[in-house]
Amino acid sequence: MRWPLIAAKTRDETNDALCAITRAMLRDVRGRPSDELLRRAIRGRAFVVPGPEPRQIPADVRLALRWVAGASRPLADLMDPAVMRFLLTALRPNLDGAVAAAETQRHKHKVLVNAVRYAVEQRKLPADPLAPIKWSVAETVDQVDPQVVANPSQARSLLRAVSYAGGYGRARGRRLVGLFAGTYYAGLRPAEAVGVSLPNCALPAEGWGQVTVHRTLPQAGKRWTDTGRAHDERGLKSRPADDTRPVPLPARTGSAVAREHQQLRHSRTTASSDPVPTTAPGTRPVNSAFLRVWSARCSQPARTTCATRLCLPG
């Protein structure tokens, strides 16, 4: 019902929450598919809008969905507090069994609340079964460990190493120096850094520069975007749709970005209108691309500096 109005990333998260809710509502009956097949069937086919044509669904997935339809508990079972509490408990862990982040738990709970309210609205349930249940998020540690945050000297070394990833001539790593520099020195969210092009930057030869951030490009996946592209173009987080945010750039950041981009232009591997962080002319980098570049040149201790946003491709 809300699908056309929500962001692609939210669609992905809502699909994941509905998948967890559905699996928790399954009874233990004969013929249960493997957990991997169940997740692939529910996540990839059951809660995708628009839904796939039946003839496009692989046979094993089609059979798994048929089993899910027969093994699902009746909606009326939610009126049993024991069933509802079991369902709420099932929203806490990740797939690996570890407790999910507090925000993930809240989002899954919100999806469940919306689904239950819609069922009440459609008179599929006589009352709200969540009303008598007391539930709270299982808190987790969600803070940056200062011991794994790169200091300025380490950051400079990491950026130099990134520029050589994949070979200096091929420039696979050099194209991403701007992204990593922007996230470290300017504090840009990765989705903001991906959306920055050179015309958005004021990069003087000396002194501080500035980047005007006007959009975010979070990677949600082609399945969830209206355009069929991997990135979903959005406004700035928690701001009006057309708002912009000027961000000062330290001199070291500006000179590094300008130098790399000019060298790439002279080598005919990019253009002035290309995004600052890119993996090929005219393209936007996907998560796997800059994670490969980062991993290629970073030791394991340094790799934990993801906590500083360097490797969080939101």
C-alpha cells in the first residue's frame, strides 16, 4: 500500500522484515525446504512489487512458496499472546543468531505494527493483538571504538595505498580516492560522497575548499528502485527535498581530489562531469567495487576503520 511512496532502501528493509515475520509464522510440517531456499523464495519473490510472472519463477522457488502458503499459521493465531510474543522475539536476531542492531529491531517492529493495524482495518483481526504485549528493543553496543579509528597519519597512508589498488595505470583505486578522502576529512556519508561531482566542489590551489552536498545516492539494488538502477537518488537525510549543505574541505583533501581527477582527465579515463568517486567513466561505484579496493590495500587492523564511515556504503 505504501510501496510507491517509500525509498528504495526502505523497501529492501521492509521486505527483509516481512521475510522474518513470515518465517516466524511457519509451522513445522512435512516437506519443509531448506532455510536458504525459504529465504530466497520469500525475500526474492513473495514481497516484491510488482510481483514476478508465475512462469518466471524457478520450479524450486515455486514449490517453496506453495509450502509456505500451506504451512503458515492462520492470522487469527496472532490473538494468542504466546504466539505474538514468540513473533516479537523472532525479530531480535540477525540471520547469524546475533542480536540485531537496535535500529534494525525498531524497523522490524514498526513493519509488524503497520501490518497488524492494516489487518485490523481490513477486519481480518478483531482487535490489536500487540496492545497487551510489553516489548522493548534489546539494546546493543553501538559506538565507535577509538582504538580502531584511523589517525590523520594513518589516513594519509591508507589513501595513498588506495590509489595503487588494481594498478596505478588502470586507476581503479585512484578513482575512489575522492570518496574515501571525503568521508574521512569532510565527514560525508558514503551515499553523499557517491553523489558528488567535480562541479559541486570548490578546490582552490591553496587553503580550504568546499563541497556543496545536494543529494544522496544510497545503493539499494536494482530490484528496489523505480529506475532499475542500483542507486536511488534522494535528498539529504533529515532535510527538505531540495536543501543543500555546504561542507568545508581541508586543503589536503581538496588538493588530493583535484590532482587525481585532473590526472584521470588527462589520461582520458574520466570527464569533468563524471562523479568524483567513480570506477569507470560515467558510472557510479557500487558497494562491492570500493569494498574490493579498500580490502586490497588495507591490513586487517586498518580495515576496522570502517567505524569512521570510510567503508560504510550506505
